Amino acid sequence: MSSSARMASASTDDPTDPLAVRRVERGVFSHAMHPLLRTAKRSPGAPRPHVSPSKQRTCDMAEFLLAPAVTILLTGRMRVTRALLLAAPLALAACGGGSSETGPAAPANFTVGYSPKGYTFSWNASNGATRYELFEDPDGPGPLAEARLDIPQGTTQFARLLVSQLLHERMNATYRLRACDSTGCGAFTTAVTPDVTQAIGYFKASNSEAFDTFGSAVALSADGKVMAVSATGERSNATCPTTPSCDQADNAIVNAGAVYVFSRNNTYGLWTLASYLKAGNNRAYDNGRYLDMGPRFGASLALSADGSTLVVGAPGETSSAKGVNGDASDTQTQGAGAAYVFKAIGSPLPHGLSMNWVQEAYIKASNTRPKADYSVDIMGYYVRDPQSFGSSVAVSADGNLVAVGAPGEGSKATGINGDQSDNSAIRSGAVYTYTRSSGAGGGSTWAHQAYLKASDTNSLRWKHFGESIALSGDGTTLAVGAPTESGGATGINGNQQDQSASSSGAVYVFTQGSNGWGQQAYVKASNTAANDRFGLKLTLSADGNTLAVGAQDESASGTGINNPPGARTLARAGAVYLFTRSSGAWGQQAYLKASNTGQDHWYGSSLALSADGNTLAVGAMAEASSAKGINGRQADNSAGGAGAAYLYNRTGGTWSQRAYLKASNTDAGDLFGASIALSGDGTTLAVGATGEDSLSKDIQGNQMDNSGRSTYPAIPLPVSVGAVYLY
């Protein structure tokens, strides 16, 4: 019971109070003393304010049963059991009963404001009021009971932070308020139904500019209090936090990339930009005649469970260094790639106004080529054949194990720790793991642990093994996607030598034991077909027993969950496959299609699972509906490339769709769903939209200006400023 509730019970006749019960049993009971009588005397079937029809019927039945008991009690004809006295007011509490309505008048000007995943209620003070009671009906017309929220005594403003649930769970919530004094509580205000769309968090870079692609990747801590967002097109030449130079305005380096770390304050629940991170070796490159795509720092992100270890991939980085903390100064190997480990300093972790980060490690492949390789494409242009180390990154929950994917690596080795020196299998791909241990003087030391390749020995070239990776929380299970693998098998551990389905894609699952890493499973779609690119995206639950795999180019026309795939008539519609592991054996649990399957929607372009594996978020970054917010109209296809996200829950092994999510400012070409992240506890969801055009900055800015597009009127397409939305 809250302090305000305790005060109320001390000054009013609370029917659950033993003293009040004794007074009733002695016959000392008045009409004014007990609110149940007034509720029972209301005309049967008369409407109550803020009670749904279904709840109205329940309340009417409760009154029908309880009113005679109250009459008997008041006339003294017979005794009523203590259980009835205790149960009666509780049974009617959710029906709007329990208010004496002898207290102050209902507060005037009861209004609601908005913050990321939060409401701020405010009202005018009522004469004589000493406290206020705010009630929430979490589902409006639904079956959930109304409940009182604890608010500070005497306040006329209250922030309701929806931090313990996703926004769609309060889609129809209503709120009402009453004022109280020593005699009781007065009438309720008219119920307020907030606009959930306005409570969707809207996050922008602190230096928003066209072509920055803010939202390229996004990561959340397990509790959802730390969020990292990258902008791979950001062009500042800053090197913070390695040096004090954190000038965000300089645009000297094409596609340099940056990472922005936001944190939520523990006390007030407010979000703030806590840090702006750049590569420690961020610099311009002299590329001669060769096109440089830039470092793209932030192309991949991973956060430890507590949000204190951040891993950032930069697949376009150019150093020829090998291993950990090598020479980062040269520019001989364009597209070699790198990964950076940052550590938040401060104890305890300072969720809130600031987070101080240091670059703890600069990680390179153990077989970085000494110089870039070039070739000529059919158009006659010189192009690189990069290793792209850092295209994907993953980290264990404790932050002590890091995996890095290099889908362009070219060794023909197979399995674990093979020969890294042969580069005859172009873009076969590889994954590298690294471990952190305590070093001398309390510091940390990172070291290379293992080098992993696909197990099949046929047609190694062009697999892009390592394009996507995911680690279990304890770091003992690793899933690796190879979206251009060409196996024709279906299901688990099929024939890997069958190469009849070009770019169908595959996933390889590895486990780590006392003898190191070993491959556990070779996973294919249940409806394998050429060019589906199964494995382009994937995600694992914390225990490693649930695996979700995206195939954004899958073309089946079916919809929904575990329905027949349908004819392959919708190119690049996309699909998601769910697999579970039991006693070391994997099997497919579900086959998901969008509820509004459409051509070129790219459903499965991003994926995220909660820690328990029971909540799944799926992005479809080219979906075309013009709806806004939550559960809008899905059939409208007037906003091509706007993007959408779909939320699913698993109960008892059965999956169901819970919500259809859109941006709060949907526009064509925004690519909402290009990236996605779900907190471990499943209560916070972040969705990136790299094509969004607003030039607003920071948090909850102006969403409607689209001034980025007007800055470049000659370009008919979105100019990719980017945004992230929080649910």
C-alpha cells in the first residue's frame, strides 16, 4: 500500500480495516460510512462513467448478489460473514465503486503530455484537496481491471513511464483522476485516453545531416536503459573518446561513421544523449583512382547485457594490422575492416546524465591481407574485393567474448582453426572470436581465440559466411549466416554437397565446450529456393535454444504463421523461420510471413529476440503501408519503402502476432525496419529508419519537417538522414 493509501485508511472507514469490520459487526454502520451502499442503491443497469459494456455486466451481477447482503446488514436482521465484508468492496472496486464522493471536486483541466514511452498527466489543484488518486485501466474495453497508480502526495503532475511493457500493451488504456481530503475522495474526472502514437520515442543524431543514415544499426542493454545507434554515413573527422577532439560539424571523411549512446535516467526515466563515439583511427584516405566507400564505423553494433561493453564494426577500415591493438595508422588494405571495443567507466554504470567511454581494444582479423586486391567489373570500373571484417559483431552477456564476421574473407579452409593463408575461395567468409581477461594493474587484455569457417568443402566461393552472427548469453552457442550459400537441402543437417540452389542461404550453429568450438548443425529453410538469401539476418535467445532466421528475398505469397507458403509470385516478399534446440537437436518450430505479404517488402530484413526467446520483432524495411503508429491499416500500399515492424509472442510453443508497428511519421522511402533491437527483458523495442528525412536533432524533435529532402531537391529519393523509434 502506498503512503497516500495508508493515510486514506487512517482517516476513512476502510472496509478492509479490522476496526471498521468490528464496527459493522456491532451494527455501528451508517449510509455515509460505507460507499458500498451508494453503489448498491444505484439504479440497476445505469451506466457508470469509464466502464466498458463487458465490465458493466460483471458489475451489475456483483451488485445483484451483494446489495441484499448490505440491506440485511443495515437492518440488523442477521449477521454477515467477515469474508463477505472484506470481499464486497474489493469486488466492486473495479466497477467504479468505493468512492464516497464527499471529498473535493473533480480536478479541472486533466490533460496528458508525452515523452518517449511515457505520459505526463497534469491538472489544476482542487480546493481543499490533500492528495490525488490516478487510476489506470490498462486495456480500456478489455477484461483487465482498473488499478490505482501511486503518485506523490499533494502533486498536480505525474509521469507515467511505460518502462515495464511495450507500448502496444497500453494501446487502449484510459486514465481518470479524483481529489481526496480527510473526509474521503470526490468524483472522478472524465476518463482520458492518451494517443499512444505520440508516446513513440523519436531519436535523432545530435548533428543530423543528409546521407548520415542514422539508425544503420541499433543495440539495447538487457534492461533497455542503454541504447546505441550508429550512422554509417556520418562524416565528422573526430576521434573521440580517444582524443578530446569531438567536433561533430566537420564533414571531412566520407562515410566515416559514428555511434551515439543514449541512456535512460534511473530516477526520472528520461532519455538523454550520453556519448558520441568515433573510431580511434578515424581519418581521410588517399585512394587514387579507386573508389573508397569509407570506414562505415557502426555498420554493426553489440552491447553486453549491462550496457557497459560496446562492440562496433567498421568493415571499410583500411589498416593492414593483424590481431589485437596493432598498428592502426596505415591505409594499405582498403576494406580490410576492423572492430572496436569500448568500455563504459564508472561504478555503478552511470545510466543517466552521462556515460564516459574508453576504447579498450582495436581488433583486426588474424589473417588481414597486406594490401588491397582490386578487379575490374563488367562495366570497366575498379572495385575492391574486401574482407569486410566487422560486417557483423556479437558479444556475450558479460562482455568477455566477442565474435566478428568477415563475409569477404577468402580462405578455402573449413571447420575450426584451419589454414588462414590461402585466399583462393573468394568471399567464402569467416568468423573470428576474441576473449577478454583481467590484465595487470586491473586492466583488461583481449586475445584472439578461434577462427571459424563453414564445414562444407564444395563451392566455398561466394558464401559470405559471417554476414550475420549471434551469440548466446553465456557465449557457448554461435550462429553464423551464409546468405549466398547454394545448398539445395532443406531442414537440419542435410546434404551440404548439393549445390543446386544458388544463393539460397544457410546457417551454421557452433557450440563451445571444454575442447573448444565445434559445429553442431547445418540449418536450411524448410522451403529452400534459389536467391532467397536465408541467413542474411538472424538472432538467438540468451540460452541459445531459440534461433530466428530471416530470408528477406523469399518469394512465397502466403501470409501469417505456419500457413502454406503459397505460390512463389511475390519477389522479395520475405520470410522468417524459427528453430528450437532440445537436447542438442535442432528442429523448425515456425514459419512466419507478414500479415500483409507484398512484393519487395523485404520482411525479415532485421530481427531481434528477447532473452527468453518468447518475443520476436521482425522488420520489413520496404513495406509500403502509409499507416502510422500501432496496429494501423496494413492494406494501403501508397507509401513504397516506408517500412514496418511486426511483433510476435510465443506461449507454450505457439507463436502469435501481437502488433503491427509503423513510424509515428510514416513516409515513403523511410526504410523503417532497416535495423531493430529488443531489450533482453522484452519491454523495450527500438526500430531504425535509415531513410527518414527530418533534420531535427536529439530526442522528440520535429518529425514533420522533412527538410533533409528539400536540402537536395534534385534528388527524388529520400536523402537518408535517419531516425530511431522507441516502443
